[in-house]
Amino acid sequence: MGVKRHPMGELIREDRMPHIFCPGCGIGATISNIAEALTEVKDEIDLNKVAVVSGIGCSGRAAGYFWLDGFHTTHGRPIAFATGLKLSNPDLNVIVFSGDGDLTTIGGNHLIHGARRNMDLIVICINNFNYGMTGGQMGATTPSHTKTTTSIYGNYETPFNLPALLTACGANYVARWTSAHSHYIKRSFLDALKKEGFRFIEVISACPVNWGRRNKLRTGKDMVKFFLEHTVIKENPDPKDALIQMDTPILCGVFADRNAPGYMRAMRECLSSKVGISEFRGDGKVELPEDKEKEKKTLEIPKPKQIKEVKIKLAGLGGQGIALLGLIIGRAACVFDGNEAAYTQEYGAEARGGASASCVIISSEKIDFPYVKKPDVMVIMAQGAFRKYRKDIQPNSVVFIDKDLVKPSNLPEGVKAYAVPATRIAEQVGRTVVANIVMLGFISALTDFFSLEAVKAALKMSVPKGTEEFNLKAFAAGYEYGEKVKKGEIV
Amino acid sequence: MGKDVLTGIHFLSGNHACVEGAIAAGCRFYAGYPITPSNEIAERMSARLPQVGGIYIQMEDELGSMAALVGASWAGAKPMTATSGPGFSLMQENLGLAAMTETPCVVVNVQRGSPSTGLPTAVGQADVMQARWGSHGDYEIIAIAPSSPQECFDFTIKAFNLAETWRVPVVVLSDECVAHVSERVLIPPKEEIKVVNRKRPTLPPEKFLPFKAGKDLVPEMAVAGEGYRIHVTGLTHNEKGYPDLSAKTHNKLVRRLVDKIRKNADKIWEYEEFMTEDAEVVLVTFGISTRVCRTVVKWARKEGLKIGMLRLIVVWPFPEKRIIELAERIKAFVCVEINLGQTFFEVERVVKDRCKVFLFPNAGGEVHDPEKVLAELKQII
């Protein structure tokens, strides 16, 4: 005699039967409803591309019973997991099937953000009012005044009104049924399947063993009877009336049915025109357009321009472009002169608005220790920065200052100071913001830390597009001033 | 636009170099949550991934980021996230899921001063033990520690290759200093970059067992949407992937997960030695502290002191064999790390009484001062 096939055998892992669900539990019935629905559309959708993701709990076991790709993840995280799955292979239909404790309590953050993003997922939330797997504790969906193992005097918290929550968060589709409403669940799921975005179906489900027996609904039959007698199905129900209370009928129906762009569509619509690609997916299966620039087959590294290692510290106030100055110097040395450079910034609470510094070491050798403790050169663009960093000026070192903004005093022995009215020159060029670039030109004229071509190339690369010529003009003005200082025309 | 490998000479921060390494290795999925000092990774990923047809998603927290990574990997992606201490703590839950379900993925942890909120903008190296066993239970993963932007590029590629080869989460144990120093980064032509992909099923769905391992203890990996109808669970599972909560199956599975790394450690270990040939004292270090130690070794050698350096590239699994070999012939190891003793206790455990083991502790906020390290070294020699 042959063994009878499970009626849903095509969609159920028969080799995992018997299942773990208690007599009277509503989860198995809901799994059957979804399996029936999928069977109905098996010629329209590829079942090999349907994945079920569950969290932890009784309903969390669902992913293990569907004969589909199934993922039984961590407690509360199935929506986040499913987000990664869907975005990496958008061809998948991803169904999250899990419980109320998992999805709305420990996983509440992922639920509201999944709905807000309108992530392209169908979420089936089995709401049995308690944590069944662990013995029947209360949760964020336990109706007020009902009893659980952790609310033996009655629950004095207010549960979530899930249809209102999900509708408010922006889900495209929000419906509620009970596990006694098989045909509604099936139809609702098929409707959801045709849509994009976040689709949420709450199924109020029987749990006679752990919740029912503590609330005068001792058997599965009692619970089904209760659901049929104490529910009301409405056309266009108002989500704000959907709070579950034991003394009023449970409101069921479709609370939201909209067609806002799902996450994938919103992403494509935003990005496509900006990056020139129309498909986005995490699995790397996007063909990139042919690169117009000829692919570099070898990497040519310019011979290092031999220089003695120099440690430069740049200081100024927030907004003076000190960080950019350091970056340009580093780029000039590394990218164009073939040298090594290490650039670091001094962070700290006072770095916003107050005086801040960045450091660059340039060397033709590899740099071991990338930090500057005793700078050979200091560049100071403001008096506040001078006050803060004067302690770092070493005897016999070189100091570059903005002539108008820094009045140096008490300099250590043997310090050679070069002064340029960088901000004033920048103002003459057109904008004071390029004072840092004037300073760069000035330093370039007076030192051989980097070649002129290198620093100009690095400058063009580092400033906003369209401002290159303006910045080069500022650079030239600083350079010219430096040449005059070098020749002794200006002191 | 549309370039995945930016062949050329660059001047990049460690964080930016990590991104380019990831994309060169085939990463097209990033999920993360903002946290200092890792933000430049997320920022550059959000700009770069769309250019190569990939996905950047900013999640609601690090719990979700890590869960999304595991999901992405099971859809065939090579996923990455980046974070720092507090976020790394939140990721431990789903790092455990990744270890249990043998999911390749890469987590960059840019270490900052800790515990708790600690020093958000300053350096620390005190997440070494957390990288190893931050999630509950017995498992082994791989951690790799770069010391420069160039290594952030190179080692992120390595991290993906190790993750794909051994089917484990790989932690790139970066730190605030490495993350924020900008240096020259050479990005080679695409053909010169070695990229490894996970083993794929060699059997058809009806014969395939998703958690049956080969000789190397690593199973072949089928992903969602290929018709294999896989079942993946964080519960103890048999070779079919089905829950099986017996002690026998649990022992078989967990022992394999651990042995997969322990028994293959000689294929995973990677370290750098500097002047250890005749060294009497060897500094043990990793990450940014490598650069302090190299400076110290050079200075010490100028003074005729026989100091060398063993720098851990792969921190986990711990290079026990090499440490024992060195311990047999040197006088002492000195651990230089920005914490109050993490690899130090590992070195002590491995060395036993073969030689002395010292720690130069530093609770974080700044790197060790090379001058002070040298002075302290002279005191113990």
C-alpha cells in the first residue's frame, strides 16, 4: 500500500512531516492557504524563484515546511534578511512568513522601516497574541486585560494596532484576516503577489494551547468559533478602528491598497539617469557598459623624485581649507611625483569651527610612522591656530604664515618665517576662500617639496569641477608673491 | 563611470581604499548604519556601488545590516558592511548566524577607543577578542588587520577571497588611524587581481546536500533562485540543511565549523616578519601598531639591539606554529597593541614557558609613542 501524498505535496516539504504545530493551531492552516495560492499561479510565476524567510518562533518554522528556498533566520530579523536577499536577486519573489513577537516586537524596527522603504516583500504576520514557542508569554500584540504566563493578572499594556501602524509607515498593501478566513487569506495573498512594494497581511491566529486556554478559549474549535463570531469584515475599513479589544469585534479587511513605487523602482528611477545603468542588483550580474576609456593593462609608476623626508603641519580655522591644502600636497607627491606621502588630520571636539590641523609627510622612501610630532615646516593661516599650535614650532624649522592674520611672537630659536598676505591676495583674485590655494602657490615658489607640474595637476584634480581655472589663478598669484620674496623684492 | 577596478595611482584614506578593494573583489552589496570612524566607507560605497550596478542600502541599525548581509550572500552576492565598536557589538547576533550557516561575507570593523561609546574619533585595538568570539557559542572565523591604505585595498580583496574559500564571515580589523591616514594606493590592472569565488554545486538538486562538506570541510554553496530549493537555518542542522536537534548532529556540525578553520589554519595564516632572523626580542603587533614597531625596530637596530617584529596579518586564526618556532630561540616576545592585553594572552598561552612574554599596554586614544616603546624595551632587555 502506497503512502498518501500530502495534498499540498508540491509546495510542502513532505520529508519534514509531521510538523511541530499543536492541535488547533492556526499556522498550519495559513501555510496551506499560501501553498494553495502558489499552486494556483504556478504556471505564471517560477516557483524556483520564490523564497520564504522566517524568524524565530512557531511561525518561524514555516520557512522549513515550504518546498521552496527557505531561510530560518534570527529572532526579529527576517525582514532585514529578506531585504538583502531581494536586493541581491530582484528576480526572486520574497515572502516573509513569521510571527507577531518576531516581526512586531523584537523585529519592530525592521518592520516599520521595511514598510517606510516600501521594500518589495510580502510579509505574512501570524498574530496569535503571545509567544507560543516559549510557553505563552505576553508581547506587543497581546490584547489588554488578557492573561499570559507573564501577565497572569491581565495585560495592562496596550497592544499595537498593526493595520494602523503599517498603513502609517507607508506599506503599499495592508490587510487583516483570521486563521478562520482561509479563502480571504488566499485571495489577499494573490492580490499582494501582483503588487510591488511592502505588502503586509496580518493573520489573527488560533493558539488554544498557550493563549486560548488562559483566556477561556481552550480548544481550536473554541478559537475558530470566537474568530467567526467576533470579527467583522468591512470594505475600506478605517485602520484607526483596528485596535484589538476583547469586548469589541476584530476588524478585518484591506486597510491599504496603494501603488506607490516599491523600493526597487524608486531606486532605479533615481539612479538610472545619474549613473547611466538601468539595473541594480547585489549578485554582480549587471553587465557594465563598455568602458570608453581604454582599460589600463599595466600600471606605470613614475620614478620617485628624490627628496629629503619633510614633515609639514598645516593649521588654521574651520572653513579655511586646511584639510584640502594637505590633500593637494599629498596628491602632488604621490600621484604625480612618484613619492610617498602620509596625510593625517587632527580630530577633536574643537575641530568643528575652532582651530584644526592636518599633517603631511613627504618622502621618497616608504613612511613607517605616519604621524608628525616635530614638524620641519609649519603653515599657519590664523591667529587662533597660531595660539593653539605654537608649541609645535621647532627650533630651526620653517614657518609659513598669513601675513595679515597671524602675528607671530616668541618663536623658537632659528625659525625662518615666510609671510604672505594670502587672504588679501585671495580677495583680490576674487574670493577669500582660495587663501589656502594662494598659500599653496607661495609654498611652491619657496620650497622643492613637490614639482610645479605635480602640484598644479593635483590642484586641478582636487577642487570642484568648473573652479579649476579660478584656483589656478589664485595659485599663480601666491606663486608670484613667493618668487618676489625669494628674489628679496619683498621681505 | 561603470568602472569596477580603478587601475592607477591614487592618494586614498584607508577607508576609501577598503571600498575600492571590495569592489575590485566583486562586492556589489553593502548594507550599513552610520558610525564614526567608519563613515567614509559607507559614503564612498553609496557613490560607487550604483556606478557598477550594485546595491547600497542604509539600514535601520547594525542588527539589520548584518542580517541583510547574510540574506544577500544567500542570493549570490559578495556582501560587505563596515562599522565600529558599538555597531560591531550589535552585529554579533547575525555574525553568529553567518558562522552557523557558513555564509561568506565581510565585516570591516574600524576600531575606536572603547568600551561602550568610548572614544568615537580616536584609535583603539581592543576588539580583537570580540572579533574572534563576539557571538555566542563555539565557532571560528577569520580576521585580517591592515596597517596602511594600500593594505586596506589589498587585504579587503583577501578578506573576500578568504570568506568565499572557507565560507565564513571575515572581519577586516581596521582601526581609526589606518582608516584616516591617506597614502599612496596602487590599484593594479583588473587581470592582475586574484578573485576567488565560492564553490558551486557539482550535483543536480535531487542529489545535492547543501551542508555536506568535502575534504577541506567546506560544503558547496547553492543559492536562492537556482532550483535547489535549499533550506538554511540557524538551528543545528544535518547535511540536508534540515533542523536536527540531536547531540550527535550538533557535535558533528559544530566540530566541523571549528575544524574547518583550525585544521586549515596553515593555509590561512599570514604574517610578516621584520629582522627576526637574529632577533633576541620580537615585537608582536598588528594594524597601525605595526608602523610604530617597524620604526622602533629600525631605531633599535641602529643602536645594535637585536630586536625584530612579528606582525600578524591574519590575526585569527592565531599563528601558533610560528610563535612556537620563534619562542624556542628568542629571549622574549613583547606585545605592542592598543589595548590592555588581547593578543598578549594568546601569545602567553601559546608560548607557555619557552620564553618571556611582555605587554606594552595602551588603553587607546593614540598610538604608542615609538620613543617610549624603545625606552621601555631597553629596560627589559
